[in-house]
Amino acid sequence: MKHNESQSAVEKLTQLKSHFSIDVLSDWGEAGGEWKDGSWSISELDKLHQAIALVANDMGGGDRFVQCLGGVTVKKSDMGSHGGEALLHQVSFSTRGTFSAWTVAHEMAHAWDANHGWRLSVALERYTGGFTSPFLSRIKRTFGKWDAGPQGEENTPGLNGRLRGCNKAGYFYGDKPSGSNWNFNRKEDFAESFAMYIGWRRDNELSEWAAGRIRRYLLENGANDKNFGAENWADYKKYFYPQDGDYAATKRWKFIDELVNSRIDVN
């Protein structure tokens, strides 16, 4: 970060703190009289601020956002192949590349869930008719009701572990999520459902990605989607494509809508 951008950075940090109770761990500044660049760029601070503002607005405003998440420290760290991670009051983004508004919404959803003892994802699981059972998952694997390899997912169409219970957690999702894979569980389901809700048909930074997650199931088997790769999309359509292609018709959209509008009490 260049020295002449420092004032702009300070302003963004101040706004994030005062409006949304977001503390960004900065790693730039003066060192021995010389300006020290850090892992954050000014454009990333702008992106973070815009994404947080977008999420907070759809949650009912800054005060509601702070109430739900209870304050969050945001930092950059080396997380290998992960783009982001979230714990109670802490969100990390990878130093190996930049992040998207979708990633911000996803990780803030995890932070919200964590601030409520992970009860939000449990409530979503129940609301949508899902359950978690590693035992039944093993039975499903034993009897060949499986769409992954013997040791887990394989990067091959039809073997990514997308069906109910065919995942590492033994998560049998209910209704129709916008997608699933080997790492899908109720926590990831909640975070993705929240990001889909924020983006679905709202003409914002998340909207095209949200639409793409639904449109891909209209492709033929083996087709290569520019964002999501190749998959047997037509085979999976009945599990993930919502009624009339409208994600707002799903139980997940309805759950998040009731949650953000305080019509569900999970305390």
C-alpha cells in the first residue's frame, strides 16, 4: 500500500469500525522512516467495505449487523487452498489472492452462525428437512447409492459427492440447495444459503454468481461452465434446480428471509 493511500485506508478502517464493528488487522505503515507495504490493497479495503455495507443493508442496517455478529476482526493469512475461513468474531481471507463479495458474505454468515453457538445452521437443517448421520451415509456408500469415489470426492463429473449424504459430514440436506459437494455440511449450507439470499435477483455484486449457480443445471451433462467447471448438470437438475428456476421458491430462501427479518428466534 503506497504512502499516499494511507489516509484513505485509515478512513475505510474507521468507517468499518464505527458503522459495522469490523476491525481490520492492518499490516502496513511506517517502519524506520520508510513506508511498509502490507497484504491489503486499498482496492481490497474498498471491496470489503462495499460488501459489508451490502450485507448489513439486507440484514436491516448497521446496528442489526452488529447485533447479529457481535463484532468481527478481519485479517489476511496464509490458508493454503482456502479462500476464507471464519470463527467466532474472526474472519480470515487468503494472502494468496484477492477475495470476492460472495466470499465476504459467506464468511460473515459463518461468523453470524458462530456468534449464536452454530444454532443458525442447525435451525436451517431442520427447517429444510435435512439431518446429519455419518452412519446412514456409510450405509448409502455400502449399497452403492453414492456419487463419489471410494475415498471421497474425485474431480470427475458425477463423482464430486453432490447427492444427499454423499459427503464427508454425512449431511443429508433437505429441499433444494443451490449446490453441494464433498465438503458440504449444515454450516456450509447456511453460509451459501445466506450468500444466495443476498445475491438472488437483487442486481448487486453477488447476483450474477447466484444466478449462475442455478443456470448451470440447464446445461447438458459434461458441459463446462466457465465458473463451475464440468459436471453432469442435467442429472443433478432434479436435486438442485428450484421450481421455475426461482431460488426464492426454496425453503432456504424462506428461512434466511425469516431470519433476517426476525421472524425466527434461534436464541
